[in-house]
Amino acid sequence: MRARGYIEELAANGRRHFRSVAAFHAIGGSQASVRAQLRRLKEQGLIAEPARSFHVIVSPEYRRLRCLPAEQFVDQLMKVWEEPYYLGLLSAAERHGAAHQRPQSCQVIVRKNRATLSCGEVRVEFIARGDLEKMPVATVNTPLGVLRYATPEVTALELVGYPNHAGGLSNVATIVGELAEGLDAGKLLAVARLSPISWSQRLGYILELVGHEDLAKALEPFVQEQARSYTPLRRAAAMAKAKRSARWKLIVNVEVEPDA
């Protein structure tokens, strides 16, 4: 079998991913010969290699990207790496109908930091959260399998926890305002208990700011009980003349301006 025939057979059976070792066994011949064949297919835009020895078959509608969309290979790649994961932050917000603008990369929550992957026009950004396996997730069926996403409640808390990955606090406030319609107060409090208390302090303030007092009230007793000290709204920003919110035990050291 030649490499071209191999990928055509995989595609005919609904598969769009393969590892180098599987290609070596299926195609036969020397590894050098198989690698050369795969390299030619890559040059022709028929396959791409998002990660070392992990290949995707690029169907015609995605040739302009020179890769499959990340959502069509992340789950399979994480299984190869034997890594727990879920899509979070702006990628999860988009899934839940609250992305203010389309994310420039697919954002994946993993246990430890990894370098960003680039595959043609597709980027996959990894954000570390050591306790991600405790987080509730939603699963979504895709044409090529199942994908794991942070729930709306996890997404809201992580947006305030990782604002530098979400366009800053003003953009976070805009997205939280859109997410809020679908948040469940009980589920939000449950996730808050699994997260740093500073995230609840910031989220409560932002929920109040964007007019979702009902959700803010659900977090307030938890913050008052658990927050041992005032925390800055924005880390690494000046605090000397900042006002303070006693309700959220928060140093409001930056102005947050969500889009109307």
C-alpha cells in the first residue's frame, strides 16, 4: 500500500487522524520511505502534522487552513498524549454562545503548561490548571467524535482567573454578561468552592457590575465567609490609591468597562 491509498482508506472509514507508527505498519517498507511519502502528502496539503508523529487528513473544505479545525482533532490528540483536558475560556464561551468575537486560538485546559501548537492557520493554546479533573464538563458530539468543554459556570470563573488569556478584564466582563443568562446559581457556587476564593471575589464584583445581582448574591455569603483578605481586581496593577469593595473584599485597582 502507498501512503495516498492509506489515507484514502482511513477517510473512507470516517477517520481523519493517524499516528506515524500506524502508518509504518499499514504501508510497509522502510520508515524512511514511509516518512518521505507522508512528507509529499503534507507538501500537497492532503495531510498536516499538528504534533510530532500525529497526523490529520485535511479534507477539501479545510485546505485553506492547511489543517483540520482544532475542535476536530484535540480530543484524539489528548488521548494519544493520555492527558485529561477540556476546552475552556474563550473557546468554551463561544460554545455557550457568549464569545464577543471569535477566538484566535483554540484554548485547552490541561494539567501542566505546554507550548502552543501551530498547524497551518490553526493554533491550539494550552492553559494549565492542576485540578482540572475536579471540574464539571459538558460533552459535545462532533463529526469525528466527542469533545469536552467547561460548563458555563466553570467558564465564568476561569475567565476572571485567567484574564490575560481572555482579552483583559473589560472583555471578560462583556463575556460574563453574555454568559450570565445561562448560569445556574447553585452550580456556580459549587464550582466556586472548587476554585481559588479570589476568583469568586472578582466574579462577584463583575456580575454586580454587569447587572446580574441575583448571581452576585449567590456568591456573596461564600466570599464573606471564605475570603481572609482583600485581593486586587487586577494582579500586578497599582493599588496605592485604589478604592475598596467591602462586599467583595476587593481592591478595585483598575476600571472595567464592558461593551454595552
